Amino acid sequence: MTERQRFTAVHELAHLYLKFTDLESREIESLCNTFANEFLLPSPKLNEIFVPNGPIYVKEIQALQAEYGLSFDAIVYRLNSSKIISDSSLKRYFIRKNTNPKLKNISEKSLFSENSSFKYESLVFKALNEDVITSSQAAQYLNVSIEELGELGAVY
């Protein structure tokens, strides 16, 4: 599953699990994005690695991309939403990306190995166990058949 698919799946789980009420759809979408971002790459990890307004290297972002399953661009957005980089730095990144074919190629390459993280799967199984989602939805989110989901079921 690509980084974007992981993000979208966790975003949709937020809709199902958190059940927002009395908010406008734009606010709900923003909160679900924040949930997905925080779930996939927690702020404490970002603050542990980066210094606000300090230099950020491609290899640092690639390491996070490989470990946490967010796209390169999503990590750059996370750095901005966490106040590690400014709005103007975010804008400069996208200008640079769109004018530099090498950076564009680097930033669009998937580095995540699906077998390296179980956080996402844990959330899907928790939602399934709490009847927030159906078995069919869990199988879809995990990209497995219903039969395979049964084989991944409880061990006790």
C-alpha cells in the first residue's frame, strides 16, 4: 500500500472512530487529517529529530518516510504544521521541487516497506474489535480478503 493510501485509510478511520458532531465538514476534514498525520508520525518524534528553523536534509525526510509510511510531501507539511518550518519555507520547498527534476523524483518515490510498521494494522484491529468498522471494511483497509482477515484473527 502506498503512503497516500495509508494516510487516506487512517483519515477514514478517524471519521469512523472519532464520530465528530456539530462541526462543519471543512473542520472535520482538517481534524481527520491532523489525526492521520499525528497517528502516522507523532509530533514528539519530529521534535526529537528537528530543531525549529534548522536545516533539514533530504536523507532525514527519506528516513522518516521509510520508517513511518508518510509521503515526502506529507512529512514536509507535518514539519510546517508542527512549526518546525515556516510557511515561507514550505512555499520555497514546493517551488524548488517543481523547478528541480531531481528533487521532484526523490520526493515522489515511495520508500515505505509495508512490513516495517504495525501501528496502522493495530488501529484497524482495534476499530474492528470495538465494532467501529465491519470485517469487510477491516479487510479492505488491510488490503486482504475476508478469509485472510480471519486467518489474522485473535490467537486466544
